[in-house]
Amino acid sequence: MKKHKMTILLSVVLIVALIFSVTPMVLSHCEIPCGIYDDAMRLNMMDEHAKTIEKAMNQIKMLRSQNDKNYNQLVRWIMNKDDHADQLSHIVTQYFMKQRIKPAEENEKQEYKSYVHKLTLLHKIMVYSMKCKQTTNLENVAKLKEYLKDFRTAYAQETHTVQQQWWTCSMHPQIRKPESNKCPICGMELVPFEEQDATSGNPEHHKHHEH
């Protein structure tokens, strides 16, 4: 009887896994170069997925230990754990690797080092997402959360740098452009925003007042 129940449980899990494997996932982002991104939301979503995976593992362990097993709830928590691991991996590939991590060339030493570091962390996140699907070992979710935290830190450093790369006009400081170009008002070459003093109009002001 026990063996029969386990066979039914495994059959249900396999059928559900097959359904999910042929159902296209909802995209994390459109891949259209619209310039509309919410990095903080995606990072928080990945943390939430990891916490849900951890809760699912604990529920599976608890349900499995009961004499009178509730197979319905057990299957639901297994599905829930696997689904959140897939969603987390999907954000890694679809959003961050495809659209947000900017490639760097080897001759750009500092940028390339940062690029490789972030890719390494994302790969580790994917590997431990997979391990979380394969097992209910809480050590795997602990490593997953650790690498998510490390990636958040590494990505925040990059985002801070990217946010500084705005360009403005020394004659028209209200102009803000994400790339070097000419001022749409006077036609002058734009200067990096961080070197522009909006009060004095002196582009060298910040160079002499760095702390």
C-alpha cells in the first residue's frame, strides 16, 4: 500500500513537471530596448523566491515526517518549490544576463574584472537554484541566499557607476542625456554631469572639491 502511494505521488510529480516543461514561461521583461527597467524589484523578487523555496523545503520535510501523510499538500509544496526556483533562474537569464549586465572587453581590465565577477555570481545562483529543485537540503538554499546577497552588492556598485554617466550642458544645466552628444538648445558639446557645477557653471568645480 505504501509503495502504491509513493508510485502515485511520483507519477503526479512527473506529469506536473512535464506540463511545466512545455508551457512557456512569462517573460521577466519584453526585450524591447524601451529603457524601462526596475532592478530593485527584480533583486527583491529573487530574494522572495529564495525565501519561498526555503519555506517549501521546511514544509516538505515536515509533511514527509508525518505518519498519516497528506500527499496533496506534499505535491503542492514540491511544485511550489520547483516553480520558484525556475522563476528565479528565469530572472537571472532573461533580465540580468540578457539585458542588464553589460559585456566588457579583456583590455578593459577593471570593467572586465567586474563583468566576470557578476557573471560568476549569476552562474552560482543558477546552479544552486537547480540544486534546490533537486533536493530539500537547506544548505543549498543557504548558499543560494548568500550568492544573491553578494550579487546585490556587486550589482549595486555597478548601478551607482552607471547612474553617474549622465551628460549635461555647461550653459544649460537642466539638460540631462545618458550619452555624450550636443546640447539640443545651443549645440555645445555636453560634459559629464558629475564634473558640472550647476551653481557656478564651472565644469572643473568638482575636480577641486573631491573628498
